[in-house]
Amino acid sequence: MVSMKAIETIAEMKQARRALAGPVGFVPTMGYLHEGHLELVKRAKKENTTAVVSIFVNPIQFGPKEDFQKYPRDIPRDLAMLESVNTDFVFLPQAAEIYPPGFDTWVEIGKVTERLEGAARPGHFRGVATVVAKLFNIVGPARAYFGQKDAQQCVVIKKMVKDLNMPLEVVIVPTVREADGLAMSSRNVYLTPEERRQAAVLYQALTLAQGLYVQGEREASRIRQQMTALIQKQPLARIEYISITDTEILEELAIVKAPALVSLVVRFGTTRLLDNVVLE
Amino acid sequence: MVSMKAIETIAEMKQARRALAGPVGFVPTMGYLHEGHLELVKRAKKENTTAVVSIFVNPIQFGPKEDFQKYPRDIPRDLAMLESVNTDFVFLPQAAEIYPPGFDTWVEIGKVTERLEGAARPGHFRGVATVVAKLFNIVGPARAYFGQKDAQQCVVIKKMVKDLNMPLEVVIVPTVREADGLAMSSRNVYLTPEERRQAAVLYQALTLAQGLYVQGEREASRIRQQMTALIQKQPLARIEYISITDTEILEELAIVKAPALVSLVVRFGTTRLLDNVVLE
């Protein structure tokens, strides 16, 4: 058995990459891993010769008032989890390695980044696209794996790869959920026990939307209305947005036409929880 | 002898690339080739197993009032010239192949694109960086070759490659000049015979700057003054800018400190001529 190798510098990662034959599957993460991440790694491992995971809490995708400083971190636990699914390489660069003094190049994606999370978090997707482009260039994957939970991120990364002709495939993996349906997220750790209990309502609302759609409801406003009513029964839940869009450029739909993305953000205190389903 | 292969689609270019072993040297051009381009190809050929040249007049790097439509084109002549220097592949995509409907991803480089040509041509370097990033992803070169004549473009591309960790080396090749010193450029064809005669003054002014520097002059304003006086002796010449900057972030210098980039743009009618020298 060959054990997992941890790498901290870009030069070493590039060197390790050059020594690899066969396709590399890559899973970029911000660490504090959960079952959802491990699903991505398992897919990467199954479909490629080598699986590379990066752990990097990317400062440029956080707004000035966001949770960059307090974003949860636990590298020893992450490494043990990654080893358990036979990860080959873990890339853990320092911020100064990724953004040296004078760094000044950005990947900007237009319209699809201006909506939903992009509207709520200005500059967020510019930060995501830029770091992902860099990581792709460093790791040189044949396939990169992202979780459907961050639906808009999936759309943005796919668009970047297509528009810039990046030589890799983006693979989207279904959301992994807790027993009560809550989508796994590193940020769930911010929830108090009572918030955590009430947070199950996100998936209930998405399931409701799916049910209404299956029953023939096509008016987006009516679906949103019923989701809103359901979520508002939880006293600690604050709806930030409920959105029904197409799945390509994320334009709001008045009349639902499959495939459609139903996505929502609900706040509990200062914690923003995201989730989505696709109506097929 | 294997003859040169011309390729028009991205899919075919990527497929051809995958079949190549050994390093690829890449020369991106806008066609209407001259000796300067052929120098780049010769270097690419010498330092790599395979030389790929692209010919693509990139619409997004031209401003709305610029010369995109009338930019000179002569593909048959270009192909003959490229064959004469043993080019392996010529990539000639259509604009709709590079920018399909909905294209919306951009590579933006900050400060170094805001000055000089970036100030004179807003959006120009965004267009250059974006197409070059795409071409790099399509062609997958180990080395890419650019002419020193477009000095700021060289700085911008090097910065992009460094900041985004692109897995290739940028090679800058000295400017090739006509007998009277005029830098070779596809746009020289726009000049009337009289303008062409007077255009030799650009290189004379740069040579003057170099001479003054060698003699100990360090005041940038005095060097610019003497260059201005020399150029103004040519009645058809209109100076757009004369600039003396560092060679990394292109900040104007009051006191010249090597290495410094002396660059200038002089207009003859509507034709903008660029040139530069580096004071070492």
C-alpha cells in the first residue's frame, strides 16, 4: 500500500503531477470535510488513475464582512478522512503561495455570476473562478469534481471550462444529505442545536416544490409562495431568497420548464444555508 | 518530408495535440505575417518537437473605432511563409468557433493593463489575455513565443501565465527591423510611401534615448524632451505617447534605473506605430 502524500508548494505539486501517468481526478475543497466531499473523492478515485484533493480556504472568495477568519478548519481530521478513501495527493498551499505579492490576474464570468449567490456575495465567483483556474493549471486534472449543493458554482465552473477551452471535464456529483435531509456543509457546524433541528426545513421546502411540480404546478410564484409559507413555520429561519431558474444561465422563470433549478438560501442567525433541487 | 497541416476547428486542434509527443512551441498571430513572425516560428521550431502557429484576428481586442474590419489579411501568403519555415500545424479558427453565442468568460489583468496601450485602447488587453488563455488551453504548448515589439503585451502575458500558474514558458524574441530600423508590423502596410519614409524616426528616437542613457542621462523628462524634438522634425508624425517605465509593472520613472522600458506610439494619419527599447 502506498500512503497518501501531502504537498504544500506549487512547485512540488507540479513536479509530482509531471511524474504521473494516466488521468488525474481532482477535488478542490476548503477543508473541514464531510461525507459530501468524500463522495467526490470516491468518484475521482473510481474514474481516474490518481486522485488529488486540495484544501485551501480561499480568501478572495470571501467578502470583507464574511466568515473567512472563522471558517472551520481541522487539517488533521481532514487528512485522516482523505486517507480513508485512498486519496493519492493532498495539496495544502499557504495563501501567500497562491497569492504572492503583486498578484493581479482574475477570471471573470459575466451574467451567470451576477445572480443569486453572485448578487448576495459580490466578487465571490470571481474569487472562486480565479482560484479554480489556478488549481486546474497546477494539478492538470482530466476530470474535476464538484458537489451539486453549490449549484451556481457548478454552473460557473462549467461555463469557465467551456468558454476558456480548459482541457478537462467537470463532473457534478449529487448532494449528500443528513438523515433529516439537510445538505451536508462545512458551515452546518455554526448552527445551534435548535437551529440545526429547524434547518431540516430547507429540504422539506425543496421536496414540496418537487411535489407541486410533479402534480402539474407550473407557476413559479405559486411554488415559491408555498415554500415560503412552509419555511416561515420555523421561527429561527430567515429566507434570503427562493429562486426558480433555468439550469444554464440561471434566469428566473415565471413558468417552470424542465430542467429548472429551485435554489434557496435560508439564514439561521448569521449562518447562510444553501440548497437546491433540479426539476427534471 | 511531412507537410504542414492546417486546422480550422478547436476539436481537431485538441485531437491533433493529443497525438503529439514531446514539447509544443506555439506562436499566436493575427496573420499578415512578416519576418518578425517567422523569427518566432524558427525559435519555436528550434526549441520544441512541434511548432504550432495560430492565425486569428481577434475581434475582442479591437475597440469599436479601431481597425478590426480593415486589418490586413492574406491567408494564402501566410501559409506559404509558414511552410517555408517548417511549421507543423497552423490553427485558423473562425470567430464563431472561438466566441460561440453566450461566450462570457474573461481574463482580466489589473494595473499593468491600465497604462500605455491599455489606457489608449480600453479593453484591449482583456481581449488579448482572454484569447491567449483560450489558445494556450487548446494548443497546450510547453513554450509560447511573443515579439518584444509589443512590449506591454509581453509583460501582460507573462503576468497572466505567472499569476494563473499556467504550465508553460513565455519566450520573448527581439524585434525584427527593416533596413532603416522601422520595427516590422502588419500595420506598416497602412503607411503611404512618404509616411513610411518618415516612420524611420521612431527607431531613431529610441536609439537617441539609448545613447543619452549610455552617456549618463538619468532624467526621464530630458530624454523624452529630446526624443520629442527629434520626432517633431518629421512633419507627418504625431506623438501619442513617449514613456519610460520599469519593465515589470510599467510605472513611469522620473529617474531612469535599468532595466527600463522606453516605449512610444507615433501616429501617421490614422496609423498607430509602436516601438520600444529596453535600457539595460
